[in-house]
Amino acid sequence: MQVVILDSPEAVAEYGAQIFIRQLKKQPHSVLGLATGSTPVALYQKLIDANQKNEISFRDVTTYNLDEYLGLEGDHPQSYRHFMNQQLFDHIDIDKTRTYVPPGSASNPIQACDEYEQMIAASGGINIQLLGIGRNGHIGFNEPSSGLLSRTRVKTLTQETIDDNARFFSEDEYQPHLSITMGIGTILDSQQVVLLATGSSKADAIYRAVEGPMSASCPASALQMHQNAVIVIDEAAAANLEHREFYKHIERENQKLLAQLGN
Ligand code: GLP
């Protein structure tokens, strides 16, 4: 894993955005895996800015989102489809018919999960998968105890995740307890994974993901098995890492190397 520790959430968003911008310049027909939550919002804003300045185009891009609440229609204000439209898709030159979010309102969710896997495969797989992380170490909605090679499926949310996400729902609003999520195995199949985390509330999850044993009790720890996983975090989220000075040293060396290579 490449662990990149930066001074601020703004720097985390910028570093993450540059990975996507480089990818889109190199491969305009990219397949991107996208995430919801508050963490990627600043990165999406940077992609919107780059698109509006004609630095990158999404015309030929296909996207797959990680997860969706089961039982919410795509036009529900708390659905992840609605979130993605508002935070990204409505503001860029993407063909929305190629933006896929697991269908939370599917009449047969189990079949819909298999179809989602088939669609990703038919697109040729995901080039870069963006991830946030839950305080309990979840990625997508792969809660602790998720199989480390699991595929897209219906997943029950933990009370901790329901409580963390309750801030998005009004008091009398129905908040789903089930989701459809890409599996950890689905995520691991992506060519590259970029996980962003900021703030002290993520410090324990980041410690367990990066330096803890690989275990289903911290789903993000499965990224230790990925051949190209970049963990981009701010100082607050890095606070519990034992080897953080070493990670900073590695990143400085990487940047020197890239400068020498003219990148
Ligand atoms: C939700 C999403 C995750 C996301 C997590 C953290 O549970 N399903 O994909 O990583 O929230 O969200 P935030 O970035 O708001 O902390």
C-alpha cells in the first residue's frame, strides 16, 4: 500500500483528484468506481472544475458506484443516485446512461446484484475505484464480518453505520437498514484503489486498515492484498499510525523519482 499523509483535507482532495485527472487524460474511455459520503465531495468539486476548464472530459467515461440503500428510489433525496447526480454528474459532460449505481429499488435485489457484477465485467473492469472508509473500517457498505472476497450483494448495516449516516435523514424520514454494495472481492478486482480519509474520527479505522492484521473485522484491511492501493489521508486521520514518518519518507522519495522521470 502507498500511504500518503498530507497537511489538510484540501490537500487530500487535490492529491486524489490529480490521480483521476491523470487517468482521464491517459485513457478517456476509463471505467471509474465512485463513492459517496462527505469525504469525496471536495474531490468531485475539483473534477467538476477540471471538466469546466476543458482539462478533462467525461464524454467517454463509464462509472460504477459502490453502493446504494435498498428500498430507496433513485430520485429519493437520500439515495446515493441522487447524491451522485447532485455532487458530480449534473455538472460534468458525462452521458448519464453510463453512470451506474446499484438499483436500490430493484424488485429482485439478489438478481440485481449478479447483474451489477456482470455489467462491471462487460465494461472491462474498473480502472480506478475511489473509496471512503467508515469509522468501523467499512468500505462501500461492507460492514465488519464481510467476506474478504465477497461480491456485490445485499448487506445489512450495523447500528454504528446507521447512526453515522442518520445526519443525512430528517427525524421522521425512513432510513434503510439494508443496502446493495459491491463486495470486497469486487473492489479488489479494480486495477487501482484510492481510499481517502480525513479527520480524527477515522484515525482508528485507518490504523486498523493499514497496520492492523488483515481481518474481516476491518474490511478496509483487505486492501493490504491489493497490488495498487493508495491511501490518501490527512494528519488527523494518520494520527494513530506507528510508521507515519516512514510513509512520509517514502512519499518524498516517490516524488523525487517522479520529478526525475519528468512526471
Ligand atoms: C457511507 C458509505 C461509504 C463511505 C462512508 C464514510 O457509509 N457507504 O462508502 O465511505 O459512508 O462516509 P464519510 O465520508 O461521510 O465519512
